[in-house]
Amino acid sequence: PAKMEQDMSGMAESWNVINSKLLPRILDALGHPFDSCRDYMATLLFRMCYAHRKLVAAEAISPKEMDWANPAVQIVEKILSVLHVGGTPSRQDYRAMVTARKFMSYSLHLGDVKYEQGRHLIKLLPGAFLALKATEQEKGGDEKMTKDDVALRALQADVVKTFRLTLSEVASSLVISYKGSNNILLLLKSIETASENELWQIRHAATHVMRCVQGNHKFLFHESESQLATKTIINLLPDSRREVSSAALAALTGILAVTPSKQVASLVDKYVVIANKTVIKKKKKNSKAVSTTSTSETNKSDEERSRKQQTAVFFLCSTVLSQPYETPNYIPKALAALSKHSFERTAPLVVRDAVKKCCSEYKRTHMSDNWEVHKRQFTEEQLDALDDVVSTPHYYA
């Protein structure tokens, strides 16, 4: 016992030297100009975290000295400060981001699921989303770019590209399958926060990450976590950027495919009502002139109606696309509601395109060999509504 205490004391002193002398020097040099040096530093930082955890597990460090001797605390805090840099990042800031990305990559591929991945990556994920920000301003037409501007722009593009790759790796490889932790909820909250960012590139990345995370954890989610994932994606359906809304539609299709039918049916009833209420109505020709105040209020109400319309229509499209081989009783209701939004006078171009693609896909997958079986789920009115969208107009019509 005396020798063991002596060994523990010596090990604690060694970690004290590492934390007080070696680690601060490495953290201050994260923006080193040489890529090979940054790679070595990222590897060393990961090895410090990994070795300390192994020594604690082997009881080579006493529990009293475990917390203050843990280098992971300083490393994660420093990397978070690097990724949350404000203003316009300098070349050194971008280099430090590259080192941070490499540390995340090592934690993902070489670390333990419960420790390095669960404790480090989830904390660093919000910063990884923020690294996608393109803060460098475009030069004017008459203003020429210097060599330094070109080099900085190339470094910035490399940072954004590599962090996109890292986010895709984290989304597809990270599986939180252990119990006794709220890491799944923390992960979903981080993605939800990123989905509300003002930059569409970050919202777009958050949509794809949520799609992969939901696919990996669909059998591990609690009901509240499934609802949070679904809510996050639904809030992205009316996004002003078509790239984001289209990605959200595809992600929601996968979520609804594994959602119980009763829940989907109740949601379909809810959004059918919204879709029917948000159809564009024809304005009266003999309407009197309105004041500026009422005009602004009308514009706001039109924007709100348009958002609700796109949300409802895209949700119903996802519902139809989530059942490529079957026709549950809620699919005819969804198709009948969608048919009202396929005309130029009732819906904008984005909504009309989504409806036509959805109905044509349904026609391709259902209206062939087994159409007589699927047809039994429809009423005559619903069949006529579907036929208005999928049938080819006659030349003399």
C-alpha cells in the first residue's frame, strides 16, 4: 500500500508538470504555420486525454487527484474558444481551427464511444457548426485581391470543407448506445441550435446531421427525443433557402417511415386542415384602396400564410413518400389535400414543384401492377383529385 501511494503521488506529480508546463505551450501553438506540426499537436492532445482516462481506470491516479489532473478540461475549453472566434478570423485562427478539427477526428476514430466521443465531440459539436461560417467579405469589382487575400480565402475554403467532412463523419459514425447519460438529448439540442442559425449553410448542415443521427438512434430514442428530432426538421420545412427545405423534406421522410402509424395519422389530420386553410384565394377586383399600415399587416399575414402552406404541403409530401409500397388510410387524405396546391393560382412555384414530384413518385410506385389493391383506399372524390395532378393534359382540353 505504501508503494502504491508513492507511485500514485509520483504519477500525480508527472501529470502536474504536463498540465502546468507542456499543455499550455501546446494550446498556445494551435495556429502553428506548419501542417505537420499541427497534426502532431492534435495527436498529442488526444493521447493526453486517452492516457489520463486509462490511468484513472487502472487506479494509477487517486480519485482526489483525478479532476484537477485531467487535461481534457483545458483542451476542450481551448478548442471551444478557437471555434467560437468572433469577428473576422485571421490566418492563425483558421490554422487553429484545422488543429481543432484534427483533434475531433482523432477522438471520433480512435477514442472510446462513451468517453472521447461522448464527452468531447458532443461538447465541440456547436463549435464545429460555427466553423462553417464564411466571414471573409467579397472584394469589389474594381478592387484586386492581394496574395495574402488569396491565401486566406484558400485557407478559409479548406477549413469549411474539412469541417463539413468532420460533421458528416460524426453524424454517420457516432452511436450513443450506452445508458446512464443524457448525451443523446445534448446532441439533439446542439443540432436544434444550429438549425436556428441565421446562415443557411449551417442550417443545411444541421439538417443532414439530424437525418443521420436519427437514422443511427431511431431504436434508442425515447419518445421525447423522437419528438424533438421531428420538431427540429419540421421547423426547417418553410425555410427560405430551397436547399434547406428540400433537405428537410428528405429527412422528414425517413423519420415518418419509422414513426408509428397512429402518430402519423394524427399529424396528417392536423396538417391537412392547415393545408386547406392556406390555399391562395383569388383577390376581389373591386376591392378599395387600403392604407399603408393595413398593407404592411397584409404582407405579414401573407408571409405567415405562405410559411404555413409550405410547412403543411412539405409535411404531407413527406408522408406520402415515406410509404413507397403501401397505402395506409391517411395517404388518400394527404394526396387530396396536396392536389389543391398544384395550380399556379393556389400555390407558389416551390410548393407546386414539391406536389407534382410527390404525386408523380406515388404514381410510379403505386399505380402499376397492384393499383387495384391501393385503389380501394380512395373515394371517388379523392381519385379525381389525384387524377387532376398525375394525368397528362389532353391537347384539346
